[in-house]
Amino acid sequence: MTAAPVDVSVTRRIGPHPQGEVVATAYCMHGECTWETQPTPEPPGVNVECLAHAVAAGHDAFAITVEYVALVTAGPR
């Protein structure tokens, strides 16, 4: 007797690798301003630094980058 094939739906998710590092940086996009943050593993801290610079300098546009190693995982639906 042969087993019949069985279809199983699988979802895939992508997110930060549990053993990877997160690095966040930001820089001011206002004209000739050269302000930027140091790379940090704490993305919320970058937002706080940008807010502080905005209050101090009156600048309101920032480029923020969050970089991490991603891992795709699969599991049943």
C-alpha cells in the first residue's frame, strides 16, 4: 500500500536573526548640516538623538537606517 500525498500550507516569516546584531544610524538632511549619530544597537535611541538635534538646531528631516541580519522561518498555518 502506498501513502497518499498530503498538502500542508506553510507560512513564512522574516525578522531579525536571534543571534544577529541590530545597528541603527541617522543623519540630518538639513542643507549643509553634518550632524549624525554613532552606530548603536538601540534604534529607539537614534530617534531620541534626532529629536534632541531637531530641538537644538531647528532641523526637521533625518535619514534613519536600521540594519540587521534577517532570518526566514517556516511553520504551519
